[in-house]
Amino acid sequence: MADGREPRLRLLRSANVGPVSYAQLIARFGTAEAALDALPMLAARGGGRAPQIADAAAVRREIAAVERLGARYLFLDDPAYPPLLAELDNAPPALILRGDTALLERPCIAMVGARNASAAACRFARQLAIGLVEQGATVVSGLARGIDTAAHQGALAGGTVGVIASGIDIVFPPENAELQERVARQGLLVTEQPPGTEPLARFFPARNRIIAGLSLGTVVVEAAPRSGSLITARIAAEAGREVMAVPGSPLDPRAQGCNLLIREGAILVQSADDIWEQVRPIDARVVRAPGDRFGGAPPEDASDVDRRRVTGLLGPVPVGVDELIRQSGCAPAVVQTVLLELELAGRLDRHAGARVSLR
């Protein structure tokens, strides 16, 4: 396709190519076409077989399906790509959007919480959402049961973004079919998954990073200690965003996650005004432009000695990339090259917090 979508999507949909490796490949080779040609060579250096490259015809069918559904793509190097989301190291290389993209230009606040939320918490989440959109904010959530649903309902008239873990044409949970359609028509529906993708468990943490990444701050309203809402809060904290929580009764297990966040330093909020006071627009001068990710010095080639040194430090337990750089004594660009080769060979897993492990 003349607009360049097809080669970029072929690279992104190819086996073992994730958000980090996609960005590194574009930075190194300049174009998706050149990166696709280099995949077999890089995988061989990483000790694996050439990854399966996405079929061009399948990608064209995906593009046609997106257009048929009334959606469109937004790539990481597009000037309209949300700059706060682009700040994440694992920012989605391509988003699929249906609805009013202008909502992403307003200050975004994420609101997440328990799926089995109490009636009181749902009512309070709706009130918070109403108050936030009245002050000009966009409320971002994940269209799940409970708090997510209440947040979208409260913000629907003023501006809300629903981020889903499935294809743009798939509804989950089923009872939110009408709400999801209303969000797409009156607000904005966002996903990074191609049409037809079912909401598998492994896609939800990735969905959570988009929710947190789009937003200046994340508000948690009821959450169990090991819930996905706390994952979203952790991602927000790692990205330097505000983390806020609504306190609850210590007798209610659904409030334990929020109370734990507050004990660990999250901002206690009791109203939309409390949230707005904590969130200030970030100075545009300190926000990296989306295209900057593909600029700068290209990654360096690694020698066999470098590969052995870096690989020898890896194991099944995730370790930070910074720690690999420190212990290996290799240049950061060399370490990133070795990790890229291992990932394309299917031998490396990437984890939250810029950590990696061998499969």
C-alpha cells in the first residue's frame, strides 16, 4: 500500500516482534521493508530460526477489516500519536481507533478498579467521572465490569476513552455491548489488537499499559491486593505519572488494594477536585515527540564475545536491562542489540519495568 501501512503492519505482526523490538528495528534499519529483510539474519545471530513473517495478504485483509469497521490506524511515528503514551518504552507501534480522536488532546485521567465493585463504589466512580469531564478532562478506562463501566457511564456525555484487550469488533464482557458501542460513537474506542482477536488473559496487562500511558494520572477505586488495577497503578508510577486512590473500609477486602496504595505513597482522593489538583499538564518541552524514538544513533553490532557475555548473565528470572549493562561492561547499544537478536530468535521474554529473561 502506498501509505506504508502494509510493511509496518507486516513487521509488527511477525513472530517474536514486540513493541520494543519493533522500535529498535525501525531505528536500526530505517524502514519496515529493510527490517523485514534483516529478520532472518538477526534471529540466526540470536541462536534461533528465522521468525515467521506476517503474510502480506493477511495484513491487507486486516487493513480492509479495520476500514470496514469504521476505524483507523495511528502509528507511533504519526504526529497525532499521543505524546504521553509515546513516552513508554513499550508504547504500541500501532493503535486502532474508532471514534473522536480529539479526546486524546485533552488532559486524560485513568480510572480503574474492581470488577466486583460495591454499589457505593460504582456510584462514587460515576460521580468522579462526571466531575472530571465537567472540568475538561477525558476519562480513560478499560470497559470491564464494575468500576470501569461506572467511569465510562459517568463520562460518556463529556468525553471518555475505552481501551480494550480484544479486536475493535469484539465485545467483552458481553453485557457491555451497548456501552462499548456508545463509547465508540460518542467517545473513543482504542485497541492495539487486530480485528477478530479474542480478549485472552495475556492481552490485559498490555491493555493496562495503554490506559496508564495515555493518562496524566491513574485513580483506583476499590481493588483487591493482586488485581489488574494495581498493575495499571504500578505502570503509571513507573512512567512518572500520578497515582491516586480512594480509601475504603479496612473491613472490605475490595478496599485493601487502595489502602495499600495510599500507605505506599499514592494520593488519597475524595473528589474530582482532589484529582484535578494533583494533575498538571506536562510542559511540552519535556515530552518526547513520537518520532524521536526512531532517531538518534543506530544500535551497534555486537561481537560474539559480547553475545556470550550478555547471554551468560541471563536466566529464567527477570533482570533489569540496566543491570545487564552494568555487569556486562558492554555499551548500552550493544546490550540492546544482543537482546533484540535473542528476542527475534524466540529465546527472550520482556517483562514490565524494562526487565528481561531467557525462555
